[in-house]
Amino acid sequence: MSQLLLEEALSPGYRLNPSVYDEMLDKSGRVRPHWRHLMEALQQLGPEELAHRYREALRLLRENGVTYNVYGDPDGLNRPWQLDPVPFVVSGNEWFDIEAGLLQRAELLNLVLADLYGPRTLIKKNLLPLELIYNHGGFLRACDQVRLPGEQQLVLYAADLARGPDNKMWVLGDRTQAPSGAGYALENRLAMSRVLPSLFRDAQVHRLARFFQALRAGLNAIAPQTAHTPMVVVLTPGPLNETFFEHAYLASYLGYPLVQGDDLTVRDGYVWLKSLTGLQRVDVILRRVDDNYCDPLELREDSRLGVPGLLEAARRGNVAIANPLGSGILENPGLLAFLPGIAQHFLGQPLKLNSIATWWCGQAGELSYVLANLKRLVIKPIYRQPGEHAVFGHQLSKSQLEVWRERIRARPAFYVAQEYESFSTVPSMVGDGFEPRQALLRCFAVARAGGYALMPGGLTRSAPNYGDVYITNQLGSISKDTWVIATEPQSPPASAGPVSAGGPPGLRNALPSRAADNIFWVGRNAERAEGCVRLLRATLKRLVINPDSDHPDYPPSLHRLLHCVTSLTGSYPGFFGKKADDKLLRAPEPELLALMQDDTRPGSLPNSVRGLQQAGYAVRDLWSSDTWRVIDEIGEQIADTKRAGKTGLWTMQEHLDQLVTSLSAFSGLVMESMTRGNGWLFLDIGRRLERGLQLISVLRTGFAEPLPEGAETRLIETLLECSDNLICYRQHYRSNPELASFLELLVLDPNNPRSLAYQIARLQEHADKLPRETETGRLGPAQRLMLEANCILNLTDIDTWLVVEKSGVRETLDQQLSRIYALLAALSDTLTAGYFRHGDTPQSLS
């Protein structure tokens, strides 16, 4: 690429600092050879097309639910993942040196971990100061002599790299407790291969799939020897964790159940998964929970994230944990100062990758140096507490520097100082051009037979602004795909897609009770939202689009319809309030807008959709990408609906139409694409249950008290249209709407998917399929409830429902529907008590 072409490809704002190494350009401003193909291709695309590809990548990430949660930020929950379309490119020759250095480092840290929780020869031989280890919160004395089977105790390893002033890669820190980022790296790769397919293919980039195959093999290898088909689970702190998306994504990709601490229990020294089918023994735990929180019995007693007795089960060798509890000690930055000597001791060779210069203040000479040079150093605690971060000396005032000197003097063993360097820059897309940004590369390794396997690439994070020195996801860093250029064409991996879970079907389909609870409420909230939007849409049509307000039957039919809105949504007092007759019924717009806009109001449309999204996100690993895309679209449409509502009711109809379509698409996807396992069973139970409850609420409110004949006909027409049954009614009855025919179609027709009889029949079928620990031959509680409801419907005489008693109420209609409503509510309570109790083993419903 000529210099002229280079100026066309890069924006004028690309500042080449002679004192800082730039990954793409050499000192003369020429593109380095391994970047040339990429930059030529990006130049051919042009800024407009590249911006389009960038937006497409962000859309894919958003629709796939790729998020990073930021603690303490009101806008940080489920923050969309940011991806720069310009990857970080590493030449094959340089990667060969990086790989050798990281594999050596993983072996070395594995030996250190085994020694610290074993003979502790490093401390005895003064190769590691005992104050550095014993003052670190990651050294867990309760984990002494706890070992995994085999030589590799450190199963997963990650290292943060940056290019130092000697133009070589340095290790800035090691991540060994629960290294995060591998799932994000894979999602970045999938997005980039979608938006730049030909460029990715022609660049001969190393594939990532083999690393995840090695990860699965490595987890199987550490299982207890008694486990012939290991049961592996991914332990997550829960949906509020900053990297929960990655936990769900890895669980789904690898085919492992995603569990929280309450989903597991320890019995007789073994770890068990509390699934719907009973207790399932767990052999391997891929944990994403910090060490101290994993066992409230022996470690941190206030933890709600762990499993009581987990450490004892690991001590007995009945469960393997990756990484083992106590491995957080290796993240101690003070170790960096002693690793060269440890490498000579264990390996008899120097480190192949240098660490950043580090001084531990627990030594007199190092302390004096740090205090004298504090302004040009970076200060870190050896054990970082939540909210703590590195402090850059050059950003401190004189008084602040003195405060830090006193703090370090008071507890020198608790601090380290590191050299401050301006690391290399990489091109990042800013506006229509490129600008340099400092970047860090996180690389990942996994234990395998005889050593470690390294991911050929990793997760690159770049600073959001030029000159930023602190790069972290919490402060808004931008991620990049990492392209390691192969020196020769690659053969495709044996399996590039997700790896299926091992073990028999019973283990593969184990569904934790917590997951069943969430998926049940996904069904209920989805149906609740759909019923709400259908009735609101029909109400708007009657109120705004086709009011016909001069007709005498209009006011009573509209008022009864508004009552149905309140009863279906449960947003009491609503249109039943004391002032309804003189205010809300005559001017219903504020109440209807609140039901379409106020997400804090129980029963409102946004509140139901928020419940759908929260429950769905908690079981993110169970959804296909298409299904999650629809869930995300529903959330976006609700936001559009809330914005549209500011201009009045008349603008809402189109938005509600779109929302009905998306909610129907969700129902269609789960019906046609979801495997008929326990997850689908509880999802459909939730849908049928909620649809039945809503229908009963509307029928009792609408028809228990008679209306004038004309008004009742209008109400019937509206509810037929609302339930998508108007055309069906006309085809079946070929007459004007009548209450008897309406009730027959909406209550008793077993072939109408919107009828009450259809919901009861499906619930009765599902009750027969509910998991049971033992078969007794007797009906379970859920079966008895649905049998009674079905009997009521089968014995129903519609003519008796139409009779108006002296009280002026259709008492038979009201009483029988009320009884069925109570049976459906009891079914929900029965399922909760029998299957969704997270604090104990699910009970049998035999």
C-alpha cells in the first residue's frame, strides 16, 4: 500500500506518536506486512460501507443479547457489548513466541499453585515471602492439600498482555480465579465473520473452535474416576453479575446446565443438582463465582452465591472444581516480582515472556524505591477489594502522593508498585476514520494431557479515548476481535459448532428447579403481555378509531370493555375505582396510557414485558439466537410504544400491531423450534395457565352482569376480534354475535386454541407429564386439579349460564368460572411448592 493510499485509508486524525509503538504502522508511517491485507480490504470497502458493517455488527450483538453489566450504574444493567470493527492483527511468527511464553507461564503457575497448597517449598526456601502469601485474601487455608486428579491443578488460565517499550509483549497480570472473556472473544469472532466474511476467510485467521473442544476435554479429564459419563455444570452468581451473558453463552455452547448456588446441594459428601427429575450427581463444576463466595460453611459465611459443604466434597475428591478453590492467590500482583526466580527453581530456565516491572513494598529496599519514585509508578493493593483499582502516581497531586506514602508505610506488605509505561496503540474506528488507541490483549489457556492448549487469539480491549491509560470494561473499554494470521492455510476444525453435552439423556436434559421457575414465568408473562396488548388494541379501536359515540349502546359497551381491561391486567382499582363513573369512564385516556407506558405499575404492558425479559435473561442459555432476537425486539418495541404514547392514544395502534406480531412470533418459535423437554413443558404450562386466567377474568367481568342487548352484542364483537375469533365465529354460526354461541366458542370448543376448554385440556395433558420421583398409580395434586376443572367444563350447560337470577347476575356463569379460576390458581401454587422451591430438593407430585 503506497503512502498516498495510506493517507486515503486513514483519517487525518490518526496521530502517530514517535515515542509509542503502533501495531499497524512502523516508525516511517508504513503499514506493517501482516496488517496490509486487512487495511487494503477496509480501504476498498470505504468509510460508508465500513460504518454500515459496524452498525450491523452491533445489531447482531444486541439481538444476541451480548451484554456486560456495570455495577452501580443505573444505565449499566445489561449494557450492550461494544465491538470495534477493526480487529487486532498478530503475525504468525510473533504469535509463536507469545504462545511459547504463555504455555510456559501456565505450567509455572500450575506448579506454584500445587506447591502453595501442598509442601510450600517456595516459602521454605525463601523464594516467596510468607507475608506476601498469607496477607492475600485469595490464600484459603481451608483448601490446604485439596487436589484435583492429575498433574494440572490450574485448569483455566488467562493473562493480560501489552507491548512494552522494548517492542515486546509483556504480561501485566494473571487471571486464575474464574477467568472471564473467552465467551466474549468467541462472540466477537462470530460477529466479525458475519459482517466481514470474505475478508475473514481470505486473511487465513486461526480458528477458535479447537480451544473450546480442548476446554470440554479438559473438564472431563478432571472428573472423579468413578464418573464414567461426567456431569459438568457452569456455576454462575446469577443474572446481575457483570459477565452473566458469558456464563449463559458458554453453558449453551458447551452443552452444560447453567446453575446458581441454590440449584446445588451437598449430600453424603457429594454435590447434587436439584433438577425436576430429582437429584443428579455433579462431577465437575466450571465456576464463575469468586473463591470466597463458593462455600458459606467454610469460607465466607455471609455468601448467598455458594453451596454449603462444597469444599468438603472437593476435599474428598467427589467433585472437581475448575479452577480449584484458592487459585485466586495466583492473581496476587506481588508474585510478578518473584516469578523469574521461581522459573529457575522449577523449570531451570528464564521466563520467555517478561512481566511488567513490579516492586513489592514488603521488602525494605523495594519500599524505599517505591516511596522515592511514587509519582512515576502505578500503585496496586496485593488483594483488590470491590471498588478498588490501580492508582497512577502521575495523576496525583503532592498532597495525594503524601497520603499514599503514609498509607504504604503503614502497611507495606499490602501494596505493590509497577512501572508506568505507555503501551502500544492499535487502530480503532472513530467516526468515519481511524484513530490510535491503547489496547490490552487477554489470552486464554486450558489444561490438557501433558500440558496446556492456548486459544489462538483472545479478547482485545481498547481505550475509549485517545490517551486513556486505564483500560477496563467497567469504564467503557471497546472490545476487538483478535486475528492471529496463520503462516499456512488451515484445515477446518473437526466440529466448528457447539459441542453437545456428554452423558446419557437424563443428565443432558437436567433442568434446575430455578430454571423451571423462570421459564414458567416466561410463559406467563409472554401470555400476559399478549392478552394485555390485544385487549388494549381492541379498546383503542373502539375508543379512538371507530368510536360511534352517538349510538345509545356505545357508552355501556365501552364502559364494560374498560372494566375488562382492569380485570384482565389486574391493575385495580383502575376503571373500578370510586370515581370511575364521573371521571375515568368518561375520560379513560390517562389510565389507558398508564397501562401502556408505566413499567412500574403491576399489570401494565411494559411491566409484563419487563418480567418476560428478566425471567428470559435468567435462563439465557436455553434460548436459540432467533428466539432471543424476538425477545430483544419485543423490548425495543415497548420502548417505542412508550415514546409514541407521549403524543396521545391515536398514535399507539400501529405500535400495538407490531407488538402483537412479535409476541406471536415468540409463541410460534417456542412451539415449532423448542425441544419438547421439561423446559418447554413448564413454558407451555405457564402460557396455558395465564391464558385461561385472563379469559375467565374477561368473561366474568363482561357477562356476569347483563348488558342491554345491543351493548352486549358490541362487547361480544370486540372480544371476538380481540381473541382472533371473529372470522371463525362468522364461519361457524353465520349469524350476528349471540352470547350463547360466543360462550360455546370461547369456553367449550375443544378445537379452538383460544378457548377455555382447550387450555384445560392442554394443562391436563401436561399435568400427566410432570416429572415424578416415583410412580404410585395415584393422581398427583396437579392432575386432580385439572381433572376437576375438566369435569366442570364437560358438565357445563350453556343455557344455565345465560339465566339471570333475581339478583340481576348470571350466578351459574359467575360461580362455575370462579371455581375454575380458583383451580388454575391452585395449580400455580402447587407447581411452585412442588418444583420451584430452590432452598430444598424439589418434592414429588406423585
